[in-house]
Amino acid sequence: MNQTNNKNSDTQPLHDILIAHLCKNKMQVAIHLQTGIKLCGEIEAHDERIITLKDNKKTQIIYKHAISTIVPEINN
């Protein structure tokens, strides 16, 4: 993937840029783990190793290495 147009490409991995955008905009996401489990909620915070995902009842810590895909909910 060519990231030459991305001014953050030298300092931040692309997945971290996406996660920061989803967190900042408080978007609902579905996170699919490598085990097949699907978790839904809002990314509350993140760092280089973990994501905290909040749903209406609880906050969960998810290790990034356990994530297969992150799918944002798009409102039309």
C-alpha cells in the first residue's frame, strides 16, 4: 500500500491512524477477533498494544494482536 500522500505515515502505522479517527469521532464499531468472536461498541481509548471498547454495559480491554478486523458502523 502506498502511503506517500499520508503525512503521518512516517510516525504512525495506518491502523493506528484509523483507530484514532474512530475514537475521536466516537463511532460505533464491530471488532472481530482472530477467534471468531465479534465485539461491538465504541472505542474509548487506545495505545500501541490495546484498545478499550465500551458498550452500553461495560468496558473491555482488547489486545491489538488478537484483532482480525475492525468494521466501522456507517450511518447513511
